[in-house]
Amino acid sequence: MDKDRPGPVAAEGAERSPEETTQALAGYKQILRQALERRPAGIRRRLADVLGKNRSFISQLSNPAYSTPIPAPYVEPIFAVCHFSQNERDAFLLAYERAHPGRLARPAPAIPLRRVEFQLPDLGSDARNADLDRMLQDLAFRLANLADLAQPKTTPANGAFP
């Protein structure tokens, strides 16, 4: 392989320059930034709530100028909350792998989401209504996660059924 032509991943044991590492990191952050900019207002706050972080942290994660990497466990929640298309997921994962070889050994499949609508009382302000909406969405994600953890897994040892 031509060493001047960029490959998908640095060879094992190969040293990358700080500039190459910075460029690789900025690559996936730019994809996240573009995805966030195409989403409705409030998406950064929603993502911050799901990750349990401040909105300013989301700004750092999506700013290619900052060297703060996105932790691997945040990748799937980012895809779910931001509703990444398959093309956006593929581009992000390729760029993430370039920046952090092997960190995402086997990405989980996309989490299918469904919309549930119900009526809530109007709290009298757009900000309070949006807060309630975010809290309910966060609660739904947490409950679904707990429900998944509570499901018995079928193994030959325990004989549990799905």
C-alpha cells in the first residue's frame, strides 16, 4: 500500500503524527456537527439529557476544534437521539475507527425507535413544556433499558425462554 495514500486504519504498531490524530478526530466530529445542525432546535439539550451531561459538553463533542474524543459508549445513544441515517452512521463509524482503531470492536445495530403520542397538560410556557417532553423521553429510554436488562437470557445452563 502506498504510504502517502491514507488508509482506513493505521497499521498496528504504526505511529501517527499528532496532526493525523487531530484530523481523524475532527473528521467524525464534523459529521456529528452537521447532523446536529440538520436536526430541530433542542436536539443538543435532548442529547445532553440522555448522556447525563451539560449542553456545553455536547458542544465540545461536536466541535472539530476541540480535541475531546467521543467516548465509545456514547456512540449508539448519539445515533438514537439524533436519528442518524444509515449513510450518516456508516460515515461516522468509518471516521471514528480511523481516529480510534479498535475502540468500537463491533458496533451494535441501530436501535429501532417508534413514536408514541399521548396528551399532556399545557404547563403554560414553551420552555416548561419542552422540559417535560425531554424528561418523558429520557424516562422512556431508561425504562426500556431496564426492561431489556430484566429480560432473562436464554442459555443452555438456565433453560430460560425469551
